[in-house]
Amino acid sequence: AAGVIQSPRHLIKEKRETATLKCYPIPRHDTVYWYQQGPGQDPQFLISFYEKMQSDKGSIPDRFSAQQFSDYHSELNMSSLELGDSALYFCASSLWATGRDEQYFGPGTRLTVT
Amino acid sequence: KQEVTQIPAALSVPEGENLVLNCSFTDSAIYNLQWFRQDPGKGLTSLLLIQSSQREQTSGRLNASLDKSSGRSTLYIAASQPGDSATYLCAVKSISGQNFVFGPGTRLSVLP
């Protein structure tokens, strides 16, 4: 079965640079979530989209933005990167319309800011 | 604001033991609760999803229960194996929000 795809899997950036993370949800899933997991921490919710509209917002810095496109893939844009942004970034997708809304996570993008 | 805790933080058991992982949440108005497994540096694998109207779910050697009124869920692992070694995370979705709130996880080591 198709899973959530994230790219790139690893990314190294310098301070103050920008980064773009991509997420391709499971086909026919209507909701995408982004999470940030720092070293030794549990995942923290950043933002979610339902049917290409932002549906909920968590602890996402103003330097970050995200959107979901017509083909349902989503991108997380991160600017003015800081050392503290180094983390695993997960994308998850679900099918909200069924009411079950089980979240399936991608493998993550490991971002290292130097 | 929903808060999720998990005990114990770490657990080490010999192979073959049955074990219970605990998850507590502060707001009982939940939509669903999901248990995940995470291997070091890897993604999250969904184990079981319990809807708010359900009391338990089973998958193979895993059984998860939900008691909304007391704000608790337990994950029961039968006949543990070394391959079960991982961090187990409980995540709760409240009725008021769309996102999951994760617990800090239980780090499980099953010794051969």
C-alpha cells in the first residue's frame, strides 16, 4: 500500500538560509499535518490542511509557512533558519471524511542547521 | 489545553513477558486516541487507533483500551519479543482541535 512520502530525507542548511520540505500524502487522503520532533522530544504539531485549506495551527514560528496544492501535496517553507530548527520534521495524512481520521506518518525529513 | 503523560518513561523486561504501558490525558472530550511505535531516528508507525466511542482495539499481540471518564488508555503487549524494543507514543486528538497531542513516550527494551 502507498505510504506518505517526504522529501528530502536529509537536509543540511546554514543559519539564515531557507529550506523547503515536501510531503506527498497517501492517495485520496484529504488532510495533511506537519509535526516537528526535536532531539529526545515528542512530536509537536505545527500546522494542518484539510482539502487544501489551513485547518489548524499549532506552535509554528512566523518564519515558517506551509501550503497544500491542488494535487494535495504540501510544502513547509522555513526561512531565516536557526540552530534550534534542527529536528525531524514529519508529515502525516489522514482521511477525515470517513470519521476515522487515523493518521499515517511519513519517514520524516531530518533537518540539520549549522 | 490537552496534556498527555505516559508512564513509565522507560521499561526493560526479559523476552516473553506481558507488559502494560500507560497513557493519561487531561481533557476527556477526545475524538480518538492512537498508539504509535517509533524506532530511533525513524518515523512513527501506527499500531492501534481507538475511537472515542470504543473501549478497546486489538491487533495481534497488542491490545489497547480506553477509559475516557478517567482519562486513561493502556497498551498491553503480550509475549514480548526483542523486536518490540522501541519507543511507544500515545497521541490524543481532542474534539476541539484537529491535531494530535503526543505523550513523551515509553522507551521499551526487551532483552533476549
